[in-house]
Amino acid sequence: MSELLSNKEAATKAVVDFMTKKSKTKSKFYFNDFQDIFPDDKLREIKKVVNALVTDGVLEYWSSGSTTMYGLKGAGKQHSSEGEA
């Protein structure tokens, strides 16, 4: 496990910064997008950190029904507001 991934605060900051930087073009991210932040780490270790961020309320899941994506909590078009005018 890399030093970045093993430090929860640094990993959280890296994920939030990555998503904020890309937020002009997209608000939802596939799990594989997080490999860009932690290229030297195993997928299972990355998933544990991303899931912890969801549990902590930093990120939230978004599902199209067939695909689960991740987004910053309260950013972009969220499931609860879909279909509203």
C-alpha cells in the first residue's frame, strides 16, 4: 500500500481534489477513474478507501441501474433530483 493510500487524510484530499478538478467536465466517476490517483495500489485497497469516503459522507453512490458511479456529495445531478423540472 502506498503512503498516500495509507494516510486517510491525504487520500481523502487527493480524491476530493481529483474530483473537484475534473468537475467542470463530469460529476460522476467510475471506480476505475480512481486508479489514476493511486496507480501503484491494488484495486481492493483503493475500493476500501473509496467506500470509507462514502460511509463518511464525502462521496455518494450514483446508480444508473446497471452501473454504479461515485460523486462528491451534493455535486452534480443526484439521484434524488432526477426527473425534476
